[in-house]
Amino acid sequence: MPVTIDRTTSSRRAPSMPVRLSLTSAPGGLDGTWWPRSRALTRELPPLTAALGDLWGRITRITVNPAYWPVIPSWVSVAGRTVHVGWTTEEQDPHRLTFFSTDGRRDVLVIPPEGGADAAAQLMAGDGIDAPAGEEAADRIDARIREEAWDTDGGADRPSSLPRPIGSAGPSPGGRRR
């Protein structure tokens, strides 16, 4: 007996969350600030692109810097059409996304998703923060997150009960001196 699976009515699909976006203009060429919920661009870009397309015209291309994005899709689907996603390390600040639309080019500051709500709210409100200061704040959030991950993943102060690296002085795990 043939089975048909209708993926359009899947109950497993989570409802999309509202986009955390502020479109206050800031010095330094920023057109807004975005606080994604994760570093998964395939999940985060479609609702963001749809929201911006309503305001800025049809988005045709997005450029990112791969420094903080583990996977960069070559395209995302937005409202039944394809939007090209490209990357560059030379011309793109790691904390910005650049959107190309029928109305021109726009840059959005990306607040690290792991950042705290207070820091994100301050950056999204603008509060007189210019573009370089906002990017420095985003850098500090990313540095703090990397440091916390290092500490919790065993990178800091290795316990003395662990064996020494090969070639180091001191007893080996078997108790014999090298």
C-alpha cells in the first residue's frame, strides 16, 4: 500500500518566532540591529529577510563574514523565492550582514545570539552608540562567550590528576618516569 507524506501540514514544524530587529539608523552606515536566536543561518535568515523585504524592497542577496557562522548556506528560501547568500572575509565586518535589495544596499549589526538580554537591548536601542562602538560591544560579547566555553569545556586550569603531555617531565600515567 503506497503512503503519501504531506510535509506542508507537518505538526513537527515549529512556529516561527518574531524577528528581534531594530531599524534605528546609526552612524557608520548601519541601518539596523538584529539579535538572532541561534547561529543557524538557514533557520534565522528567512524570517529576517522577509521582514526586511517588506520595508526595504525585495531582498536579492545577502553577504556575511564566516567568522561567527558555522554553516553558510548558498541560498535561503523566502516567500517562495530564492535569495542568494554569499560570504567574504575581506570586505565584510564579522558582526554585520549586508542586504542587497531593489532599493540598494543596507547593513545590519548582528548581536551575538548567546549575548545577554541587557546588552542586546542596549545595542538595539541605539543609546547613542555609533557603529564601531556597537561592533566592539558585539566583539566583547563574543570574546566572553568563547572564554566561558573554554572554561567549561576543560580548557582552563587542567586538573593535576590528568596525565602530562608526552615528552613532559614527571611521572607518566603508568607511574614510570620517562
